[in-house]
Amino acid sequence: MRYNNIVEAIGHTPLVRLNKIMRGFPGEFYAKCDYLNPGGSVKDRIGLAMIEDAERRGQLKPGGTIVEPTSGNTGMGLALAALIKGYKCIFTLADKQSHEKRDLLRALGAEVIVCPTAVEHDDPRSYTAVAAKLAREIPNAYLPNQYENPQNPEVHFKTTGPEIWEETEGNITHFVCGIGTGGTISGVGRYLKQQSPAVKIIGADPAGSVLAHLFHTGELIEGEPYKVEGIGQDYHPSTLDFSVIDDIIQVSDRDSFLWTRRLARSEAIFAGGSAGTAIGAAMAIAPQLRENDLMVILIPDSGTRYLSKVYNNEWMKENRYLESEVPLTAGQIVQAKTATGAGRALISVGPSDTVLSALKAMQSNDFSQLPVLEDGRPVGAIYEDAILSLALEGKGLKKVVVREIMSGSFPVVGPAAAVDQIVACITRDCPAVFVDLGGGGYEILTKYDLLHSIAGRMEQGAPRG
């Protein structure tokens, strides 16, 4: 395909199946690879759209200067279009943004002004306030203001949403996206909901941002510092429409960065840290999916912007993000059991079965306890100690049913549960956990299973985060 200039190549990014990182969950998973836009991010879409809208309305005239506060990606999108159309650019960035982003903007001829991160949104030193001041003072300047510009969600309603709908042939059931300005999730969410109201729109929010708490409670709290770039907020941008969102899930910096690195190593998708935030949110809801469900996860920008951070081992170690491997998950342990032949059909009893039948099942399988399932769901557990106590009391094991002596059920975790979460659930009084595999399927994990999987990983020399 031939284009007259680089901005004509924006959009129509590929949908790529995730074959490894989401393995073990029901349903299908795809990455919408918007990091393959010519400027390296999803923000290429809004950069061009905001400039062309300003031209139509006479707000941006020949020889004008574009001024914008940005985490870097919107600046790149604006800079590409500005170069093609002949405008100057001045961008303000918070000092937490990577050096790569600053250098890329300067390489495209933009002036870059770095502002402090640790100030309030309305502080005159903030990157948004500095940009607004410059736009007022510079003749023939235009401030697109991605946080309030309706073209931000609108371009995603017109392009990104329809692309995803077409690429999934209308079979999408879940869309997961990081939230910064909210334009992407709002525009895509509005379009997908119009096509099928049943589509679930899930936001990914970095821990420290206020958006998840605001969405769930309506209360605007004070945010805390976080290192993931490009997403999260300390207020509610007007471009963010909560009404099209079904849930917002927070993900820690550490998990975001480790999942980002794992995405690169397992799927060869070289993305920025906010992609890991989206993967972390997808992991949290993946156990709820059914076999015919199809999830699309937006990959917003390229890993080339974060070589000095997310992909730099020293930076990761300094920030205590590389103290352990990417978490071994319950789903991976179940897969390992199956692959080695250690897994077998779940042996269980029902609450109405006799204690004698439960004892026989224990003896024939060399178990000291059994799960109790009713209508396919865990409702309790029965232990040999309880049966022994019953026998010593002289009660007939044929006459007593399991319900009368069973204890509480083993804890239930999803396939995404990390090994340390599982270890916390397993105690002297609770020797195992259930893994909910979806579709009514369960697997039991014990300390032996954990040790076996960890030892196997060490022998294989599994790559570290």
C-alpha cells in the first residue's frame, strides 16, 4: 500500500493472538497492537485528529505553534502531523517521563520543557499549567488539550472501535485498556457498546492513580506517586466517560513492569509499561471468561521509549522490581502437573455420601483428606482425623453422612493467582487450594505441587523478569 505522507499510515493496526501469556484461561485473547502506528503509539490517532479539527475551526493557522502537556506519546502524534503540515511544537513533560521520549520529541524538531511530577494538577509548576501559560503568551499558539478535547474519544469511536469490531468479526466480548485521558477506552467503549451492549469494557489503572477509587465510589481521593507512564490520573478528565466502562482494576508498578517484560519474552510484543498494566487487569478477570469469549487488550506504545527503565535491569533493581521472577501462577502450576502426568481426575465426595464411602475413597487413593463438591462446586472438605474421631466414638460410618462432619472448603483461587498468594492460603489446618479453571472445572494444588513446579522451573533455568 502507498501513502502520500506518514500520517496517512495511522490506524488499521493488527490484532495479534496471545498464545502463551494468557495460556490456561478459557476464551481467546488478542492484542490490538497500536504501538505499530508510525509514531509508535495509539496517540498518533488523536494527534492528527485534534490538529485537523483545529484547522477546520480556524483555531490553528499557518505558521502556528502547537503547545501541549504530554507524557510523550501524544506529543509524538502531534509532532508527526505538525511536521507534515508545517507547524512548530512545544511540549511540556513531567520529569518522570523517560529520556527516550524527550529525545524522540527533540529529534522531530519539538521544544521540550520538563516540569516536576510531584505537584498538584493545578500547581503553576505542573506540566499542564506550564503548557496553558505558554499557549496564552505565544502568538498564534494552539493548545489541543487532550484531556478535554472531544476529538480524543471521537477519533477512537470512529477508527479504533470499528477496527476492533471488524477484526474480531463482531465476536469480541471483553475489551481491556489502560486509562490516561480516558479517550481511548471511552471512544472504543462507546462504539463497541453500540454494536453489542453485552461487551465488557475494563479499565486498567496504576496503583496510586485516583480513577479506580473514583469509579467505584464516586469519591475523589488524593493520589499517590507511581512510575507507570502515560496512564492514571489525579482528577477526572472530561474525555473520560465512566458510563461506558464496566470495571476498573488497579495494578501495581511492579506487576505492570514484570508483565510488560514477560509480554516481550513470551509473545515478542515489545511494548511500554502501561501494556503490562492492561495485561495485569486482564489476568484479574480472565478466570471469569467462558470458552467462547474473546478478549482484546490494547497495547498502546512501543518499548523503545523505555529502554532506560522497564527494560533496564539496573533501573528495575534500583526500584526493587526485580527481587523475584515474574510470579509463577496457579494456572502454570496446573499446566505443569498436566504436562508431567502428575495431574489426574479430581477425586471428591458429595455432602450426602456416607462417611464410609469417603474413607474408602481416601484409602484407595492414599489421601488424608478429600474435597466435598455439591453440584460441581466446592462446599467443604473431609479429613481422616474427623473420621477417626467418629469411629472412636463408636458411631457407624455407614449411618453418618459427610455433611455432618465436613469442614470448610479449601480456598478457591483463579489461574492468575501468584504462588505467594497460594502459599498464604495453605496452612496446617488447610492443606490445599482449589484452582477455578472455569466452565465448572477445578484442580487442587498442595504444597507438594508448588515445590515440584518451583524446582522444575529452577532446573529449566526459567528467564527472570
